[in-house]
Amino acid sequence: MGQVVPVMTTSITVQEVRVALQLRQEVALIDLREEASFALGHPLFAAQLPIDRIEIEAPVRIPRRDTLVVLYGDDGHAERGKVQFERLGYTRVALLEGGVAAWSAAGFELFEDVNSYSKAFGELVEARRHTPSLSAEEVGELIAQKANVAIVDARRFEEYQTMSIPTGTSVPGAELVLRVPAIAPDAHTTVIVNCAGRTRSIIGAQSLINAGLPNRVVALRNGTIGWKLAGQALETGQQRRAAVPSTRGILDARARAREVAYRCGVRHVGRSELEWLERDTSRTTYFYDVRTPEEYSAGHLPDFRSAPGGQLVQETDFFAPVRGARIVLSDDLGARAEMTASWLAQMAWDVYVVESGVDDRIEGQSPQPLPPRSSKGRYKRPYEGTDSPASAMRAYLEWEFGLVEQLKRDGTHGFFVV
């Protein structure tokens, strides 16, 4: 057995954590409960990390050992988690006084579900930009009429294969600005972006609008949830994927996306700046390659991890649990990193894009990926699979509709929308 590290009594109040979040200081607020318990209610910027995954995930998700790590959980989880973190070399580990109950008792907001702040941000985007959408019934009628429409699915390819809107093509979120112009070259084609629920379709549709695509662009209102609630049939096992665009298409997409990133205050780094960021240990910096998993496997910048851009925006709490950290993005074609960065910047992240000329890519060497979690304690998403009850789907949509007001009450997010 390894040496037992004594449990220390270092603690931090909910008010102190809130101040750190408001001032954008680095803090990792870690919920050590199982995902199903986490989904019942947590602070906006809490990240879920079950206690039996600390040794596996913490070194990757919280790479700097002197980051302020604040723990809470049930049944002594926080105390046991503190021991584990300190065994791994973390030097600033504190327990949240009173846990999640104290957060609520202080009058601070608790958010349900998973990936909550990304979803809340998506709802804020729709509320501020009035992102256009069509109902499932309207889209179904367009398909039946064989109208001039192109349906693009902004989820992971695996999710698309499980169930998809008839005639839809898989174009994961960060790929939209790059690949949709080739799918819908006729400016009179209406582009319809869908996901399982709301967030990725809103962000995807607004990405195309922000980038100035000449087509009419709309989101499928409420995604596959809305489709199923309308009693319409989904396809399964589809293989339609968007092709790689032409050189002209790549350059055009890069120019469009870079303009959007510029409006959001995204900064760009060359080789010398990237080397400086890699050496700097004063702050946490995440390095992510936002291309497709297949492209990443074929070669990538050293020490960059794979995080396809659409999922990085959707699951930011998983990929970057240290609020106040920096995020550096890589993409040899440009548009995907630029669009991903534009959204992360609006979510109040300090984000950089590596200039496309920095191309020292390596093959066959990758940071060790995190092994998948087991199903233990997993939260069943109302928008996944084909067997969710209608009541659960309706309740989920009602929850999403209320997120904008909850963000306003919470007051810690710092989001802006261009």
C-alpha cells in the first residue's frame, strides 16, 4: 500500500469561490458525485469528476498542479478526494464549506443536467440573436415536398448514426462553415441545422449566419426531440458525410471564419508565441486540435489533444474544467479553429488560434486518451437513443427554455454575444 496522506482541514467558502469566478481567477470547482447526482443540481461552472476517476482524469483535465482545486460531494467524498489529489501532487486543494447545500443556502443558483453552461450559453445566443428556426412539422413538410433544402446534423457522427432526420448529412458543428457551402452551393437552398436537442443546432445555425453564408439558414427547433414529439420517423444507421471542400472553398471558409473570430477578440499565435505558451507554467493552458478524429490520428501538433470543435463548445466543462485558464486551438485548414474560438471567446475564455503555418505535425504519437467511463452512476440524457419517454423530453425542453433567466439570476458567467 502507498503512503497515507493525512486529511487536512483547508476549506473555502461559497462566497470566496464566487468571487474567484467573478474575477476570472483560475479555479477548478469539482463535483465528486456520480453524474446522475451531479445532474440534479450544481453550480454553473462546476465540473463533474467521480471520485473513482480522479487518478485517471485529473492529470489531464487539471494539468497544472498548483491550480486552486475546490472539492465537494456526498458521504465524505470531498475529504477522500482531497487525499487523492494531494497524492497526485496538487498543492492547493480545498473543501467547499457546506458543499452544494451551502451554495444553494447562500441564494446562489444550482443548474440541472450536464454541460449546463454550454447549453445555457446556446439559449442566450438564440435569445440575443433571434436565431431562426423551423418546427419539426414545417421541416417534415419541406422534405415531403422535396423542397430545395439541405439538412445537416451538427452532432458527432456516432450520434448521427444512431438516429437522424431523413435526408440529413453528418456535418459536426465545427465543420459547418468549412463544408456546408459544398453541400448547398445554390444560394437559394435553405440550410437546416439539427442536433438532438437545441444547443448544437442553435450554435451551428448561428455559426453559418455569423460567417455570412448567402443561404437562408435555420435551426430545427428542438432537434430530434422535437421530431419525435411530433410523431415523425427518424432514420438509423445512415452514413452520409460531408466531403472535403475544394482549395477555393477552404480559403473562403477560412476568410469568413477569421472575420468572425476577429469580431470576438480571438488572438492568433505563431511558432514563437506557441512555444512561450507551452513553457509558461504560471497559468493553466489547454491545447486542443479541433479537427475530425480521423485527421487528428493522421498527424497533429505535439502535445495537442483531440477535441472536435463542436463538442468542445458543447462539453466545455469536461474539456476545460479550470475556469480562468487559457485555451489554444489548432486546425491546419483554419476555419474550424476560428469558429470554435469565436464561441469560446463569447463564453469568456482566453482563447488563441495557432496560425496555419505552424505545421510541425507528428504521426503516430498522441497524448494518451482518457479511457471511457463505465455506466456506473451515469445520467440518462432525455435526448439520446430512441426510447426516452415523451414526458422526459418535454421536461428537458422546458428546462432549457428557462436557462436564460437562470443565467441572469446567477450572474457569474461573463458571456457576451456578437
